[in-house]
Amino acid sequence: MARLQEGYFFDERYKLIRKLGEGGYSEVWLVDDTQLRMESVLKIFLPSAKLDDNSVNLFIKEFKLVHNLNHPNLLKYDYFGICVGYPYLVMPYYQDGSAEDILGKCNEQRAWRFLQDVSAGLACLHRQNIIHQDIKPANVLLDGSNFVITDFGISAKMSNLLENANGSQFVQGTRPYMPPEKFSATPQLSIENDIWSLGASLYELLTGRLPFGSRGGEDQVSEHTYLSFPAGFSHELQNVVQRCLMKNPAYRPTAKELEMIAANQLQQLYEPKPVFKPEPKPQRPPVYPPMPKADRSFMPWLMAVVGVVGIAVVVFVVWAIFSKEPEERIPENPPKEEIMVKEDPVQKKTEKPLPQPPKRVPSVNKIHNVETNINNNNNRRKHEQNLVPFEDNQLLNDEQHQSSSNLMYE
């Protein structure tokens, strides 16, 4: 492969813009993806050597495992490929930079946030038996107020593969951040290596300098190392850094423990606390002396009297029902009768009879007078019959009769 330089098109797709860094057997470049038309980060392994087919297959298998990891504090790789025997990774580009840009400028709150995010990402890797082996501020990217781990996934098998391909011993890691056990005659590879590197990175973040200089853990001679911190950092934060930098790996906390410590500190110191209102104590009800038991010896007699009265009432009702005559009993299903309009008694009482003319009853004196007049008239008529003709006599009789009738009813 041609020498990597600015303007070179890698794999006929990625145009190299500038080199971001190099270490071990890889180079990291900022590139322009000509297909997606966006900036990305390209990490190319062994640019001076070439892998055979078996080594390429091993690379593919190892990076499939890394690609399946999903965690907010682990950088997600966009693509893994092989270009004429050279494996490479494509990653998103974070414009905020890395933790290396804030060395010595970090306050305590952001230091706790750095510890929480990095330890949470390491805990996810350690659960999958993956050791990062190169934790340092340059490999922790800034994502706003959060931190994301990058450059992980080189397992022991891949380290041996890189050693064989390059023909020299492959040392994964950066010397100032390497723990003391890696400088022994028999280097030990364990998850505790990442904890020591995290402590060294956190100390540099707070102070702006390395805890043991450029030689890293090689110069750590004593078991307990007392480091100096600038004023303004709490005793709890200093104690966490001291524990991470213990020479004996067994004395170092795990990534999960560090995550919990940092989360508790952030919650207690910087997040709003809920206002605690004690619940009112329940008041005990007043205790009264027991009431004396009532004398209920009369209850059986009372119940007996009530029972006898009830039976008597039932017997009387039954007797009253069945003692009626058959015709007086109300039939169960009475025949239907025609509906007759009943007279309203109120209306009947209010109706008044029409006034009748009074009957004219003759009195005794009037009757006597009438009879006298009749006799006088008869006598006069007999006297006049001899003098009046027949027609006049008849007319006279009618008048007399009419007058007599009027006198009777006066």
C-alpha cells in the first residue's frame, strides 16, 4: 500500500484530510467519506505490513463481537472493512475533541462525571471479558457534557496476531498510563489494568500532570503512594484516585464500584434534593376503662314473650281471613266487569233543583165566601132567567163560573 498522506483516497472512498494520531500498529485519520459526504474517523491497522487470510478472518470475528456492544459511553463503530489485507475501522467524528483538551481545567463536578461515564463503559467491556488496555484522556471523547470511550477491542488473540504480522513484540497501551504489573518479568493482563489507567487519567485531568511521569507504573515502587492535589478538591475524590493507583491489583476497586460511587456523589452534591417532610405520627386513640357488663338475665323471658305475641298475631290474621263467608271472600281471579262511570258525589251535592211555583191552597174563609157568592149568583140568575133570553143567560153563567174560580184561589 502506498504511503498514507493527506489527499490520498483509501479504499477508493475515504479521502485523508489530516492525521489525528498514531500508536502501536495503527494510524488514525480524519477523512472525508465521498459516498456519504460527511467527515468520519478512519483507524487503519498495520499500514506497513499485510495480513494473510487467516489473520483477516480472526480480525473479522473479533470486531463482530465489539460491533454488537451497545452502550452510551462506548463509541459505536460505523463500519469494519479490509483493504488489500489492511483492516480498518470507520467511526463517527466528535468535534468537541477529547478529554486531553481539558487537562488541568476540570472542576470537581466534571471530574465525577468523567469517572462515572468512563467506569460505566469499562464495566460493560469487562462483563464481555474485553480489556481496553489503553485508557488515557486522548481515548475518551467529549460528547457535550458526557464522555465516550473509543479505541477498544484489541484482545489477547489480536495482540499475538499483530506481533506475528509485524515480526516484533506488540505492546498494547501507552507507557505513562500502564500499570506496574505490566513492567514485570511476566506481564499480567487483567481488567485491573484498566482501573490503574483510569486513576492515572483522572489524576492528570485534575492536576494537569502525570502521577508518575513518562515512565508510568514502572516508577511506582511503594505499595501506598501519596499524591498531592490542588486545593479545591474533596477528600472523597482524592481517596478514589489513590485507591485506583494501588500497586497491588487486588486492592483496586472494580469499574462497577467506581460507577456507583461517582453516581452517589453527583446525586448528593449537584442534583436537586427532594424536600423531606416527616410524616405526622399517628395519634393513638384514647384508652377508656372497660364498661361493666349489662345484666341480661331477663333476655330469655323477653324473647319468649315476643315469640308468643308474634304467634298470636299470626293466628288472629289467619282466623280473620278464613272466617269470612264464601261469597264475602274476594275471589282470586275476579271476573272482568264493564267499566261504569260513577257519579261524582261532590257534583251531585252541588246541583240545585229548579224552583217550582208555589201551590195555591184555598183557605177556609175564602171557601165560605165563594159558596156564599155562588148561592147569591144562583138566586139572581133564577130571578133574571125570566127576563133574559137564552143566549144571554148562557153567557152569564160562564162569567159566573169564571169569577167563582178566581175567588177560590185568591
